[in-house]
Amino acid sequence: NSREKSHTIILLQPQKRPESKTYSDYESLAEALEGICKMFEEHLKRIHCEEQTITYDIAQLFDFVDSLPDLCCLVMNKNQQGVYRPHPKEWVKNQIYDLLKDQATT
């Protein structure tokens, strides 16, 4: 599975201000995708701070990803150590979908 062991860097701009740009690195693509889901969950907690439990569907998660001014996923190429391949938001959403689908079936 390509999500398992490729070092991954998420480049993220959560607000319109360019100085809000940040990055996070993960040991695997799966961890990075889960990190994006956790960011969304933290966003929901801030919005719905009064509620005990918060539920959401994948469409809301994808809307969150689309709302980010910038999001890029750099995945290390297994065949060339130190070389990262950039991936846009659409690719990230497809990977999140596959990850959540795999989690739902196991």
C-alpha cells in the first residue's frame, strides 16, 4: 500500500494571510492524511465548542480541504531517497477517501 511508509510533508496555508503558512511532516502518507482529518476535527471543535459530540461526513471534510487557501502534499519517492513528489488538493481528497473507505471495511 502506497500510504504506508513514504515520508510525507503537508504544506498548509489555513488562512488567506500568507504568513499563516505552515508545514507538518509524517512518517507515512496515512499518518499525514489522518493529520488532515484531525485538523478538520479541531476546526469543528472550535466552531461547535458547546456540543459534547460532533459528527461530520466526508463532504464536509472535503469542503474544509477546498476552503484552505493552499494545501499541498509532498510524498517521498521510494525509488529516490530525498526526492518528494508534490500532490494537489484533489489528489489529497482521493487519498483521504480511500483511507476512510479502507478503515470502514476493516
